[in-house]
Amino acid sequence: MAKEKTQLGARVDDDVAQLARARAKDRGLSVGDYIASLVKDDARGLRHRGLDAARRFLDDHQAVFDEAEDADRDTRGAHAA
């Protein structure tokens, strides 16, 4: 048996609306289903856990990115002369 759905209304900027439509389309969802998935993910804390994981990753590996950026900067500087 299908769950009953409730209609919600929200006013957002045009750019946010366009982005929501595009992201929903990319995921093969209606805008309503896309928004519902965002709310459910937020309620489960997935966004927070993902950001924490990204922060831990950068804390552990930032030196590698810094070295690569320095090497790239040195390479570009050598060709500039």
C-alpha cells in the first residue's frame, strides 16, 4: 500500500530551484523525491558524517596535497623564464 503524501510549499531563489531540478534529474528523481531524500539524509546525519570523514581525510593527507601544489608551482615557475 502506497504511503499518503503531503504537499509542502517553499519559496527559493531561481538559481536554487534550477539546481534542485538539475540534481533531481541527474539522480532520476522528481524534485519532491529529491528533496525528501535530502531531508531523510539530513535526519540520519549522513551529511554530517560525510563532512567529518572528509575533514579526517584532509587532516591525514593534507601534506600530500600541499606537496603536489608546491611541485606544480615550482614546475610552472621553471617554465616562466
